[in-house]
Amino acid sequence: MIKPTAFLILALLFTGPFSLLAQQVIVESPRQGEALQGQVAVTGTTDIEGLQSFTVEFAYQRDQTDTWFPIGRGDEVLRGGTLATWDTTTISDGLYKIRVRAELKDGRTLETVVSNLRVRNYTPVETNTPEPLVAAGAAAAPTQPADYIPGGKTPTPLPGNPAQVTPTDLGDSLVRGGLIALVLFLVLGAYLGLRGLFRRG
């Protein structure tokens, strides 16, 4: 016969933190604060009861519009596997965040967000200081908000985009194109006029 104390321990094991941990999307890599280059494997666990599908997305760290861009999707139950591969060479260097979002068959949605990912394909890589993974059951250290800036410090501005077109550039291009077209019309008119004179002569 099972004693009440033993029964209570078994109930905690199946309904306590271990059960809650099993109902979470876990992202193992990349880790918060990590510097990323090239093709980045997003690895983690989607071993969730009733999983229907999951999506992997990225967004600008300081974006306030909640706009996410797709990286990949799937419907497999994975344990420490590759959820998607993120090609960071197609975006400009800067701070980003990724989200793994799981849709369950009962209509619920579970998600995990990894913030402060430093894409550094075209700028020097600072010291790589990803935050350590917190062991299951251990108390997590208090964290600051994703966009927290320590007092007295200002963020380093990102380099400008060399491919950016300003309204001034666009206006200059239009004026330049108009002048070239005008010169071509004048040359063509002069050529046709001289040609007509030579024919009469």
C-alpha cells in the first residue's frame, strides 16, 4: 500500500515543475547576448503534448510594432534538434531577437523568445558573452529588460546603410536624368537639322 507521503511526492513529480517544464518550448541555441554570423542553427526542444506545429521567427530587438519575419516552421516533436537555420547574411548587422512559437491542437499557443542576439557579419565582433543556461529547478538570476541601458551609458549607434536612398539622392538623380535626356534631344535635333541641310544641298 502506498503511503500518503509517497503518493504526494509522486503527484508533485507528475504535476509540479517537471510537468510544467515538459509543456515549454526550449531554445538551446543561440543564447541571449550571443554574437552570430552566417548560417545559424536554431536548436531546441518541441517535445510538447498535443503539438500541432511550430514556427521560428526573428524581429528587430527594439521594434515596437511586434513585426516578426519567418525563418522556418515544422511539426515534428524534437529533443535538442535543429528547429530551423537562420541565414543572417541577408540582414544588416544589429540587435535582433528570435521567437519559437508552438501551436497546440487544443488551440493554445506556447512561445519562447531569445533577445539581444548580435548579428555581426559586416562589423567587428565584440566579446562573446552569452548568458549561461539555467538548470531545471534552479532559480534564475534577475534579468533587466531587453532594451535596458545602464545609467550614464548610451548605446553605440549602428553604421549607416550604404544602400539607403534619401529623397535628396532621388531628386538629384531625377534632375540629372532630365538634363541628360534634354542634351540627347538637342543633339538629335541638331543632327536631323544638319542632315536635312545636306540633303537639300
